[in-house]
Amino acid sequence: MSIRFTTPGVHHLALRSADLPRSRRFYEGILGFPVVLEAPNIFLFVAGGTAVAIRGPEAGTPSGDRFDPFRVGLDHVALACEDADELARVAGALEGAGVESTGIRTDPTLNRQYVAFKDPDRIAWELYMAPNEAVRAADAYLAGLARKDLSQVPFAADVTFESPLSPETRGAARVRALLEGLFPAIKGVRVVQHICQGEYVATRFDLETTFGVLPVLDRLHVAGGELKAIRPFYDPRLLLAPVAARV
């Protein structure tokens, strides 16, 4: 009978280095990963949500040892990349910093782009395209508001929308009509940050309106690549002021 682990995934990754100060200069100084812990012969940095520990050599570590991806054990470490522009930026920055890399290539197995590079111990890393469906749906929604064209927004048939100034509206056609009613007041959208956890995205953005700039925090539920619920939070006084002035 199989063990069947119950786990949310990798807690941390530990790598061995032949020269710990050299590795720290690479990971922190060149790549820019934040070091969050250091102790004798080890430091730890965070890449996204994954902790990576780099250990220095021990008594049994062969002098001048180098990583070999063709030996049994670790082949390479791949970090996810959700944006093609970020992949291109990193590929160029690696080249500019003199880091050995492949440039942008395409994995024939999954047809995804990546850039592979090596650390000073020749440990192989990749930055690998892995678009986040929830963030992609959020971006499509905000881009639709900015363009005043919701035709490419992946609304679920039973999507709901609720805001400080409107009760819950259900159904793609009704939500689309409600949002299109806002178009005359919208001048632009500037995304500040996406925070994603599973099927939920919290997005901070500035909504540029004819009344001024409105900071908004959207809570979006995305399932199967479709927007199931949109719940914006904002201070409504900016939008209510013109109405109050006419009373």
C-alpha cells in the first residue's frame, strides 16, 4: 500500500557549495535574492515562496568539486516565471552580468520558453514560463476595463460582482452591462500588485476616473481560467462627491 503523503509541496531546497562566500555573492549580489537567514556554514534565501538553503563545504567535500547534472541526483532547479517580459528581462540581465546562460529557449516537451543558467558551482537553474491562470484572468479583466472592451474577459456564466456602491449582480451578461455602464468615467487602469493564492487573486490598482484617481483592491475568484466572482473594495467618497455637490 502506498504511503500517500499529505503535503502542500516543497518546504525548502538545500544545495551544497564549494565556496560559500562566492555563492552568496552570486545569489544575493548578482541575482538579488533576499537572504533571510544566515548561520555558520549556511545561508538561506527566498525565491518566490520557496526557501533555498546554500550550505558550505564539509570535511568530506572534494576540493574543487563541481555540480554534474548527468550524475544521479539533482538535474536542475526551475523557478516559475509568469510573464514573458520578465523572462526576457532576466535573460538580458544574466548576459549583462556575465552569468553563463542559454538565452531564451523553448522546451519541446511542454512548448514553454525558459532561460537556463549556472551558479559558480555549475549548479543548473532555470527560469521557466508557467503562466498563472488566476493572474492571467485578472490581467484580462483589468485590461478590458482600461480598453473599455470586455470581449476578451473570461467571465464565468454565473460570475458575481459586488462593490461598495452596488449590490451583488449575478450572470455574465448583467455583470458585463454593469461594468460597461462605468466606461464613460474610466480614463485608465494602473496595476500596482497581484497577490495570488490558489484560485484567489487580490489585486491593487489605481482606477483613473473623470473624478480623480481611485485606489482599488479587488478580490477575484478564478476557477478553470474563468472569473467566478469580482469583489472590489474602495473608498466611495470620490465617486459620491459629484452627486452630493448637485444636491
